[in-house]
Amino acid sequence: MDANIENNNEDEQQIEQERIAAAAAAAARTKRLELISVLQGFDEIPSQSKNKTDELVDHFLTELGNDVHEMLSTTNNTDWRNDDRGLDSDKDTEAEVEAIIRFFPHALSRNTYIRWRCHVKAVSFIPVFAKVAIELGLFEEQYRGGLLCNDIYEDNVLQQLMHNCGPEHPDGDDKCLQVLFELRGMGLLKKEDIQSYDLLNELCGQYYFFAEKRLRFLVEWDPNALLHPTEDGCLPIHCAAENSHANSRVGAKINFSIQRFQLIFEYGIRYFPKKTGLSLLFKKTNYDSTTWKYLLFKKTDYDRTSWTPFQCACQEFGKEKVMKIIEDTIVRYSDTPINITEALLTAAIDEKIHLDCVYFLLRRQPDMLQKLLSSASMTTIARPNRNIDDNDGGDDGNDGVSNNNLLVTGTIKKRKRE
């Protein structure tokens, strides 16, 4: 019985709150209609009232324009918890946002470094911003409606879409992905943007979350982005492994990081199965200590400037886990097996590939070097008049194995000495 009374009381309170809200909305609407009526009869009122009206109208438009600009550029997460500041896709519609921008278009463009780094509840409005900006000519054509304008951190909107939405917003990856789909459909996101603006590297370098859906979107649209380095020679797999290590330095939760590293490696093997995919694990960067110190937080780590993704991953997750990921992935894509010979030659020749790659391949197939050397010997026997040490520079195309084997063994010895 008491429970029924309590429920009835709650229902009555709810009804009363709704009645009060409806009355307040009706009163506000009446005032707006009264204001409109005054403005419509502006020419019929005394001059003093006209002057006051103009003054108030100017103040109204200025204040509302400032509020719209603040709404579009609000980024502080606390603003979304306690008040109505900022856009919110849970209560604001695209039609409403487009309408207010058309009333105050310069609120969108009055700062060239406008802070587009939207909260997760506002990110879905980015296509609307770009569409209206292009239609109204608010930016020069090459800026694609402001999408390619840099903010104070030298990031454009496309790059910021790689940063948005940490683990406190589990739906953030979905919302940002939807924006990427919309921008691509509008022709405002192009395939070449992925490499031009290092989008995959940016995404893999985020400390606190694993944006799996955006990662898959970028790689499957442009697999070659896996091979695209930053200015420091850092590949996406470097970003995943290095920032996994950095996470532990700042006490971040990194349970997603090994999944990110695993997925990037898996894509490398899927799209470049013969030799390149594996070698990505052993690529060195050209970081200097000045650059590296912003990623790691101990002076003792500055000697890690040439560490490979494999070394970083082993340091962070343990060699056993890393090797299991590698072996399981290779087995999973066994229908396109690694060309051990080509992979070994490439690893031996390329100074940007750590010799760990050579040793890794030889451990997988210990007799490979012996087979190559035996093949070289057979070639020499079959062509006794050919002196492979001659420096005549000639190459008839038939002694590649012999020369390559000398190259492998000689390069390994040379690089060991260095």
C-alpha cells in the first residue's frame, strides 16, 4: 500500500513539473511574439523609442553572435556536465545548428584557428559546419569549408578527428567514424589525405584509447598508409608500439594498446604478405633525442631513439606475448607465405631494417643461409670461368643468387662491425 502511495506521489510531482515547464515555455513564447510585434511596428513608434530599440537590437545581435561563436568553439568537457554550453547532438538537431549558423555565419570563421576539437556530443555537426561554410564562401576553396584550417596546435579538423573521444566516451569512435564517412561522401575527405596529413600515424599515436573502427576505415581505404612514415621516419606500427610504452610511464591504462599493435601488424601481413609486412616490425626511425623526449619520460630511455616496433613491443608487453602475436598472425595468413629468400635479402641490404629481422628469419628457417650458399657454390661450379670477385661490373642476369649471397653474408658482417 505504501509503495502505491509513493508511486502516486512521484507521478503527481512529475505532472506538476511538466505543467510548470509548459507554462514557462508558453510565457516565453508570448514575450517573443510581443517583441516581434514591436519590431514590426517600429516605424509607428516615437523617435526616442526607436533609438532605444536600435540600441537594444544591436546589443541583442552582438551578444547572441558571441554566444553562438562560444557554442561552436566550446571544448572544455566540464562545460557539458553542468550547463547548456556547447552543442549537444542528444538535444540539438542538424537543422537547428544549420539555421543558427546561417543567422551568424561569421561565428564559424571569425578566428582562422577556430577550435574545432569538438566534444563527442558535438563532433557529428562537423559536416554541417563544412557544408554551410562552403555554400556561404566563408573560407578559400583549398580549405574545404575550414576542414583544412590549422588550429593553434597546427592540427586541422581531419587530424583532430583522429584525436577526439577518449575511453570515457565509448561511443566516440562510432561518432567520429560516421563523420569520416559523411565527409568522404561529400568529397571533403580524400584518400590522399590519409598520408598527406599522417592520419593513420595520428590515430595510432593516441595514448588513452584504441579507436579500432577508425583504424580499420583508414587502413582498408588506403593500405599503403601502413608504409607511410612521418618526418621522423616513424611508421604507424612505431606509433602504436612507442606510445604503448609511453602509456606505462604516465600510469595510463594500456590494455587496448597491445590490440592496436596486433591489429596494425596483422594488416601489414594481410596487405604485404611476401616480405614487407614482416619487415615493418624491424624498421628503425630517425628520431633524435629532442623529439624522443616528448614521447618517453626517463632520461635512461633516450638511447631508445633507434628502437624498432618489435623492440618496443617486447619491452612493453614481454617477448613471449609479442612472439605469440607474430606467429599466430603469420599462421593465420599462411595461404600467402612469406618469401623468406626475398625477405632475408631485403633485411640484409636495407640499413633502415634492424638486423633483428635477419636473425628472426634465420631462426624461422635455419637452413636458409646454407641453402643460399650451396646454391651459390653450384652456380660457381657450373660456370668455372666466371670469377665472382671480378670487378668488371658485368651482370648477365644468371648469377643473381651468387651475388646476392655474397651480399647477404658481407652485409651482415659489415653491419655487425658497425
